[in-house]
Amino acid sequence: MTEAKVPEPRLITETGIDQRLAEIIEPVLVGMDYRLVRVRVLNQNGMTLQIMCERNDGTMTVDDCEKVSTAISPVLDVEDPLDKAYHLEVSSPGIDRPMVRISDFERWQGHLVKVETSILVDNRKRFRGKIVGVTADGFSLERDQAAYGEAPVVLIPFSTLSDAKLILTDDLIREALRADKALRAAANQNVGDDENPE
């Protein structure tokens, strides 16, 4: 008997109807080996249900979006959490992605982020800077511009996060393209191995 894998919890989660939708959607995604990044109900085109997700390796293709959409549509139809018609939009988190798990901060260490906290941390709630260290409890951020008297590096506890997002830079684009190329090469190697068993 195989042991069920417990997904890494999200640090930043939804509230209200978005939370109810996440509770419906996340088990379906986990069963398909995807991770939920974010759920939002937006007032676009009447109403849009936006679901950001990714494979456990951080990738997400158009085919993956279609598979997820096909799998969760019937579940949403049965649960019927929204009281009016909506458009379902499934997407990848993108390059300038929301940061919702500790592994996101580990993976994108060295890159710029914008962060908001729910309480004051070092007399602020908004930060912008480079992730320079990650622990189980928080991460160190090297500020873009420290005000007079502020330390250049601040430790932000994960428990205080209300929002965090990567900032699009040339370095981030290069890193994302390198990672994508490496994943595609590994996938092609695996296909080749499957076609030529020993």
C-alpha cells in the first residue's frame, strides 16, 4: 500500500467565497498531481472564476490547463458554490508569480519580490527587495531602498504574509527560460528512454 503524499501547505490562502472554492478545487488538483496557487472570483465578463495552478515540478502547459478545467468543471457543477453564471479560467502562475509556499521562496531566492504583511514588521507592511535567505519560519529580504535608520536586510516571518509576488526582471526571465529548457530536455530524455527500453 502506498502512502498518500501530503501537499506542501500554502502560506497565503483565500477568504470568503474564494476560500470555499479553494476547498472544493484543491483536493481534485492534488489527486491529479497539481498544486493550487490561487483562486479568485473576478467581476470580468460578468463573473470569472480564475484558478492558478501548476504541476508539482513548477511547470504548466496549455494541455495541463485543459485537463484541470475538464476535471474540476463537473465538481463545481455538483457543488454549485456560485449563485450566477461564470467563466472558468485556468492558468499557470506566470513568471511574475504569486509566492504562496515556502518552496517558492527557496526556488526564487536571489530574485526581487514585492511583499505585504498583515502586521507591522520593522515598522512597515510593504516591502520590495531581493530574497537573500529562507528558513522554516521566514525569509530575509535585502531592501531595494532602505530608509534612513532601517537595516538593509529585514527578516519577514511567513506567519505575517498577506501577499507576495515576484517582480518581473531580465534576470527572472532568463532564469525561467533556463529552467523551462532544462525541464523540456529532461522530458524529452524520459520520452526517449520510454521508447528505447533496455
